[in-house]
Amino acid sequence: MPDDMLSPSRARRLLGDLSHQEIIARVIRVNQAGEYGAVRIYEGQMVVLQHSACAATLRAMTENEKKHLATFNRLLVQHRVRPTALQPLWHVLGFVLGASTALLGKKAAMACTVAVEEVIEAHYAKQLNTLLKTDQELQDVITQYRNEELEHREIGLTHGAAQHLAFPVLSTIVKAGSRLAIWLSERL
């Protein structure tokens, strides 16, 4: 075997390993899908809670998620990555999740936010470990957005998310659904 085949810079991929470009495509695809879903969740919540005391907070978080979405839409084009094939499904399910939790009240809507943001924070942390200085722009974006998602989580807790009677159940269901959406959106 030639010596250059043994050097770390020429490490061979194993069957099933993703190339660097495939990893970047998955990161951008799933993050664009997640930000799209987040916008739809907040839009669903706003329909129900538009006249409530938390409406201004929901509007602010929606605008923040729209900025995140615009960034990942730009990165889709820049890196020539196709969006998830499941976007029409996330369009409907995101809105339904937002509206249905809001129908349970402000604290339930905020419980939804807390659960989603906890999953997203862990997801972004995993992505940062995977990227390990391979794409500085993408790392910077993910780091910034991870911090902003943590702010949304804190806002949800401040607005009584954990005080909702069904918080443990809501959190478990929303987290499971969010993890499944991430897994599917990375691949499809």
C-alpha cells in the first residue's frame, strides 16, 4: 500500500460514511426544515393567541425564526442543497402543533416552545461537534442560532411553561416529534 494512503489527510471513508459535502448538505437541509417548522409553529400559536398578553413575545420570536429561515434558505441556494421533500408536511404539522398547543393556553404554547428548543439546542450542539472547524461560516451561524434558541427556551420558562399541568406529557410528545422530524428531514 502506498505511504500516502496511510496518511491521516487521506483517510479512507468506510461504507456508509458521508462525504464532507453530504454532511454539509444534511446540516443545511435539516436546519432549513427546522426553522421553517418553527415559523409555522409560531404562526399557529399567533392565530390562537394574537390578542393575549404573550402576543408581542410570540411575534418577536416568530420574527427571529424568520431571520434564521432566511439564512438557511440562502445557504440552500449557495451550497446547492435541495430542501427536504417533507416540507409540505412540516407546513401543516408545524401550524397544527402551534395552534393546538395554543388552544390549551399560553403556558401550553410556551411548553411547546421549551420542548422544541431543548431538542434544537442538543441538535445544534451535535452539529457543531460534527463540523469541527470544517465550515467556519456554518459553524458561526449555528452557534449564534443555538444561543438564540436557548433564549427562546428561557422566554418560554419565564412565561410559565413548566407550570402547565400537562408540561411533562406535552414536553415528551413534542420532543419525540421534533427528534423524528430532524431524523427524517436530514435524509429525505
